[in-house]
Amino acid sequence: MGETCIPRNPRRIIVLREDTLANSLALGVKPIASVFAPDLPLPSYLQGKVDGIESVGGYEAPSIEKMLQLKPDLILGNSYYSKNIYNQLSQIAPTVILNIPYPPPSWKEQLEELAQVLGKEDVHQKLMNDYWQRIEELKQALGNNRHSLVVSVASTNSQYGIWAYGQKHFSGTVLNDIGLQRPPSQRGDFFYVENISEENIAEINGDVLFFLTWAPDDDKKALEKLKQRPLWRQLEAVQRNQVYFVGTHWHDAAIFAINMIVDDLFKYLVNTP
């Protein structure tokens, strides 16, 4: 969106995306304010970490007036939500628009770009070293089984039916790093596929199925309805009793969320009888 002179060691940062907030905290930088998703609870990995961080509203219409009052020395926006208000933001403080379209870039790219902006490359390197160490430990624990185990990732939504997640999805990159196999419908350089019909539910079949659960009541009802269907009960993972319902952190790019995905993989693939 233009050139910006970023202050050294900014102290009063406003971020306009929850993933950016989480990654800033992981990099050792605590913003003074952030947007928050209005209809969803705070992610579990942020609970207890945001005390003292003010809200400037929701993603789509953050309060310019509130940001002006807070006198930030740096604003971190994103290309999906913030590009239309860039001129207003840049009059308040130096503004960096992080390149996060939808579907977004990988969580690794997002973390690296933010670390460069904040001058926290050393902390970023440590976070990535810790991640790769955990991946190696998981590989060792799984042994050769990881080369044949087919892992499916899916969800259902009251509005858009069944979803399956590809290798560009945040969870997909973790599964790739481990070397786990994916169903044919989930192999490829894509983020997700939506509107899979119940008749084609076999597309989410696998030895293991991680089913991402959403908070809204309508989506919970859609899941309960799906679980009553005969075709659901025919899925191999269902028959093997290896369907694991996991939280919305599987949707997030924050390094905290990625580590929670690794926790889930240890829990369900290594430690579950």
C-alpha cells in the first residue's frame, strides 16, 4: 500500500487481526489494542494473555476514532480487511498492511513477515526451531506408520454443508511436515473445498478423521444431524472409532494454535490406544 517508516521498538501497537495479535504476543510484543471477533469467544490460546489490551471493535469496521484516541506509534493491518481504510490509518500512525488475502498464505509466512516488521527475527527463529523439534519428536513416535496412515480433516457448516481441508490449510501444512498421508480429495495445493454433499461424504474418508467443530449453535445442529446419517456411519474412521472432534484452533494461523494442533496429533495419534 506504499512505503512506511517503522519506528524502532514501537511501544504502542494496534493490530487489526486476532492471528496477528497472537503472533505478536508469541514474538514478545504486547499490543495496546486489537480487533476481536464479535460473534466468537476468545480462542483458548489467548485467554489470560490479553489483559490490558483494549478492543477497537470488530474486523470489518474497527473504530478509527478509538484508534486516534489511543495514540499508537504503529498500526498493523491486513490486506483482506484494512486496505480500504489504509489512508485513514496511515494519518494516525505508520501503518503496515500485512499481505493476508483469503485464502491466506501459510502460517509460517505470516509469522516470518510479522517478525521482520517487528524486528524480532531472533525470537521467530527460536519459535520455528521449537516447532521443528516437536515435529521430529512426533515423527519418531509415529515411526513408519506415518507413511501409510491416511488423515482426513473436515467440518460441517449450517450454511455451506461439508468442508474438507487441503494441503495449504494451516493444519494441512503441519500434516505435510510430519509426512502423514491425505485422502485423494484433500491432496493438492488448495486451502479448502466446501459444499460437499452428504451423498459424497466418502470424500472425507480416512483411517483417522479430525472433525473441526464450530461454536455457533446452527453448526452444532448441522453436525448432530450429519452424525445420524447412515453414510456417516459407513465412514472407515467412524467404524474404527477414530473420529476426533477438535476445536477452532485448527482454523487459525497463530503459532499458539499450530502448537495446539501438534498437541492434538500427539494426543490422538500417539497416546490414544
